Amino acid sequence: MADSTLSRRLFMSAAAAVPAAPVLLASDRIAVFDPPPARIRIVTATASSVVPPPKYSAAEIQQIQSQGKDVRLTVPASAGELNELLPQADVVFGAMNAEMLAKAKNLRWMQATEAGMEKVLFPELIKSNVVVTNMARVFAPAISETAIGLLLSLTRGLNQYYFPQFQKRKWNSERNLVEVDGMTMGIVGMGGIGQATAMRAHYGFNMRILGTDAKPMAKPIFVDTLRDPAWFMEMVPQVDILVSAAPSTKETEGMFNEKVFRVMKKTGYFINLSRGALVDENALAQALKEGWIAGAGLDPSATEPLPSTSSLWDCPNLTITCHSAGFAPQRQIRLVGLLADNVRRYSSGLPLINVVDKQRGY
């Protein structure tokens, strides 16, 4: 039976009939463990140079552990302690590698503490029955604010005129500025970051929003047009601001390339909020230096830290942050809140939030 023919009511009936195993409906990304676990043993982990190890205060650990009758969260102090804990763990917070997965014989669920999955998923994990959830939408508020900040820095001349003047203690009023009110913004990827950016642009700056996304979804009220990725190249010439908010996958790698930058408006701006792998940086540098587009704002880059030899450093009207868009004190509050809520759901036999389609990679 195809996923599309399964209703939620039929799915829940099927979930109740299969004991002690996760039931997945890929089209809706639902994972339910039925019957719910009698005990929950969570261990934090990290795969070297993939993501930083999760850190939690005593109050945060208590918040998470209070979501079930027998929940224990352990933060290993060493690799040796982690190796001892993995065989008993049914949940991992963080990231793993193949060697760690092999030791985690009882693992049922991995809660990634990142939103992007391109460095978290690996073949053995993809093939396994382990359910993976992520932090989709948790970092969206701060990242969408950065998107607006990058755009205004470009259009209001802050990076090109006023920041350099401040450093040189010079006063030179620049009037070659741009107003964004009423512009058209095109967003590739209408997930949490894309929708948060669209909402701020529409309601804050009266922008018309166009978008593409690979997942079938209801069009938000603040979006004028939402279509599948095949519409991308038709959308690009229509927009004043092109925003990258799509996940990093084989399909999206290098999608913002010379062909795209050449068909953008010469007055257009490009903003990348996703991953550096989506952008052909040499083509972007050429676009900026030769005036194909008016400016660009980047949060991530393909290589981080950005090498001193990168062609991006010498580009006119380019603003780059250090992949820091998602950070703010509220980030940890929302992150722990999602962890706690998912533990509550796991312990109660309810659907988990943010289930990742491991085959698609997001």
C-alpha cells in the first residue's frame, strides 16, 4: 500500500497492533513506539569533528528526566565511559559514528542536536531501524533575524560605506542606498528557517514571497506562490532577493551556480542561510565582481573557517558571518524544551517531533 493511501487513523491502528517497535509512516514522518518503554536510558554522544558534545545544566537534566517514570540521562565524562554506557542506552542525544552504533545494541532513537543532517547521517545509521529526530525549526527565529540583518546591511550601505568609515573615523554621507519595502523574495526551502524568514519579510517589509520546496505542504498565508523545485529556474529571474534555506543533500549541492547568478536581476541580492555546499563560491565571487548581482550575504561557507585564500574576501558588497546565525540564549531554551517534549512523547507512546527521513537526508 502506498504511503499516500494511508490515513492517520489507519496508521494509529497499525501502530497499536505492532508491539515494542517503532512504526514509521514516511510520508508524514511519524514515529511511535508502542508499547512505550518501561525505562529510558539516555546517553549524550558526539562523533569527533561532526558536532560539539551536548552540554546540559543540572536543571536541564532534571527537566528532561522528569518527562517519564524511569528516565535517566547520563553525560559521559570520557570516551571510555561512553563505550560502557552505549550497550544499555535506548536513546542517544547528539551524534554517532558507525563504531558507536555497533556498540549501541539496544538503541531505538537518536535525537540529533543539530538541524542539518548531512554530517550526522551515515550508511549504517540510514540502513538501521533507529529513528532519528533533529532540531528543525529550533534555530529558525535567530537565523531568520540574521537574514534580515544581512539584507539590510547590504541595502542600507552599512557594510560597504558606514562600517569602513567608522574604522577610519570619517564622515561621508552616502545616498546610493536601496529600500526593500515591497520587494519580491524567493526562498528555496520552506522549512522552519524558510518560513520564519518569509514571515518576517512579508509582515515586516511588505514583501511578496515566492518559494519552492521538495515536500508537499500547505502554502502559508504569508506566501504568494509555493511550488516544487522544478519551478526554481523560472522563479529566480522574478525575485529581488534570493534566499537559500534548503537542506544540504546530493540534489541541492552546488545548486546556486553560475547559471543561477546570471539569470538573477542585476539589482538582486543573494542570501545563504543553509550550508556552503549549496553555493558555487567561485561563481558567486565572479557574479559580485562583475556586477551580475548587487550583493550577497552568507552565514555558512563551503570550508569553515573561510580560508584566507578564498576569492570571497575581495568581493564588493558581500557580508559574511561565521556560521553563527542560529545562536542566541533562547536557542538552548528551545533545544532543551524539544528534548524534554520528545522524551515525554517517547515515554508515553506518542509520535515524536521532527522525525528525519533518513533516505532523503532531512
